[in-house]
Amino acid sequence: MPHVVLSEVNKLSMLRALENGRYLSMGFRSWDLYEYPLLQNTTKHSWAIKTATQLEKPRYVIFALQTGRKNVMSADTSRFDDCKLTNVKLYLNSEVYPYDDLNLDFGKHRWAILYDMYARFCKGYYGYEYLEPSLTVSTFLRNGPFVIIDCSRQNESVKNATVDVRLEFDCMENVPPNTSAYCLIIHDRVIEYNPLTNVVRKIV
């Protein structure tokens, strides 16, 4: 376990901050998972996921489909299915991500854009210097695929009280029976912590 050892000057400064009872700000990313338990047997779907506050706007949205694995003990629930997905759009009020259609076709092996989105997510979220994701192309296709939408570059000058988060996705054929949809929303979170009183205040 790595430890940080402060120099005497920094240690004195830290002790003074603790004695003053000041709150320490800590920022991190919060993960919220949403599930659509049973999709209708159609090719076009619209999923109103949530209404978020301005401070909880998504930065990344991860979307995946899974067929016939929920509550099945013998099934590998860590794997997802393509369900002949052709396009996914994320709507934050009137803003749409991505701007262009994905034009997926798994039968013709047109899914490279999904792996590119995943690789860029690894670089942006984890801070990889190079595009070196942990999943290889074959592993990504076997365990997924999933769609990662980067909505971190939003127009911050437009301030709305709430943000409606909605997903629209199309499939080449009707989705199979017992298909569920999953959406993982990653957004910013800031808390303040008082070491003397152990009080935690949620700021964002």
C-alpha cells in the first residue's frame, strides 16, 4: 500500500489546516447504473432514463444490451450482446451525442467505431498517455460490445434547471425476448470533509 510522507513544512501546514476545522474539498466521479428490465420486441427504442440537475450532468454514458442472462445462475452476466444494434443516440435536453450516426452492422463487421470510442474513453477517463485500452479487440467483441458516449464537452454557458437524459437506439431486427438494457452514467461529484468532526457535505 503506497503511503505519502509529508515534509516538515508541509506537515506543519497540514496540522494548522486541521486545527482550524476547515473543510477539505475532494472531487471524484460518481457512477449510477440504470436498468431497463425487459425491452419491447421492436427495432426502435426510446428510453427516458432520468431527470438530472444541472450539477449532475453526465460526462460519460455507457450503454449495453444483454439477452437471456438475467437471474440465470449458469449464464455469464459479465458478457453482453450486440442484438444487431445499428445506432445509439444520447439526448441531454436538446443536445445530442454523438452528432453522427454510428451505422453499425455486426453481420458485416462494421463495429470498429465502438472500440475506438472505448479506447478514447480509457485515454480520457483513466489518463492513459497512449490509446492502450485494457481490453483487446477480440475480448471487447466477445465480452461486449458496449457503447461509450463522451458528453464531457458540453456547452456550459447554457444553464437549465434540469437535464432530461434520454437514450434512443435502433436494431436491424426486433430485439430477442428477455433482453435488458443497461446504462451507466458517470458524472462529477464534489464533497467537503471535516477531519475533526468526520462530517461530510455533498457540494455537487
